[in-house]
Amino acid sequence: MKKIILTIALSLLIASGCNRTQMGQSVGALVGGTAGYLLGGDNAGKAIGTVIGAGAGYLVGSWLGELLSDEEKEDMGRKLNQDMQSADADAKGDTDWQSEKTPDRKANLSYTQESPLRDHKTPESAIDQNELAAKADCMCREVEITIEEGTEKIGSQRQLWCRTPAGDYEPVGEPYGALTAGN
């Protein structure tokens, strides 16, 4: 197990090159996925824990990672996953999240209906072409996360989240359309 994790970690670092955001997202996904696996319990729990942990960890490398604590990211990712899983595939959705740690920090999480990854119109830089080819038939939703603190909008970003074989969702590619208060 240690050799596998080390090999994956080194591969992610090499693949991300000098791009700090990609490296942060890769390392975050690896750490989150490993933690989810170790805390997951039985085989089904390990698979679900790995996916949710990796998804939450992936957010660490984006601007959300700089804004939210690990607990907030995990809680938000769990809330988003639960909402999308309970929604009909052809339904758009919208849910709100509020930080338990910082009560005036909240987010609106909106998502589109499911459609194959190949049908989504995302910036070319948002998803690697190899990943696009491998997951072209995966059912995905475009997610927009808008963060507010008090009455001030802090920022927003969009990203594709695709359904996994276990039935939950995980982020795919890079966040795009990020707008922060400074932009």
C-alpha cells in the first residue's frame, strides 16, 4: 500500500509540473482520497470514502482551498454530493451550505442536469484531453459554487463533477470561470 501511494504521489507531482494550483489539487486529492480510504471501514465504505475524500481534497488546490478550512471543504463536498445524488438526472438543482465554524460564511451550490462529459462546453484548459477521452461517456453535472461572507460575495467558480461507478460524484478537470472579490 505504501509503495502504491508513493508511486501515485510522485506521478501526480511530476504530472503537475511547476503549476502550484495543479500540484495543490493533485496532492489534496491524494491526501483526501487516502484519508477517506483509511477511514472508510468495509470495502464499500472505503470506495465511497476515497472518492469523497479525493473530491474534498481536490478543492484544496483551488481558490476555495485558500478560503475554507479542511472541515468546511469536506462538509460542503458532502452536502453537494448528497444533494446531487438525491436529484433526478434530468433535474437542475440548487442548495445552500453554511459553515458551522464561521456562521456568516455561506455558499450557494447550483448544478445542471446530468449529461455526458463530451457534451459539456468547458474551456479547453479546464480538462485534459486524455481525461476527456477516457471519461467521455460519464454522466456529469456542471457545478457553480458561490461563496459569501456576511452580505459580501467572496467569489465563485465552476467545475464539472462526474458520477462514479459507486453512484456519487467527484470533480473532474480544473475549476474554471473563477471570480473573486478582487476580479
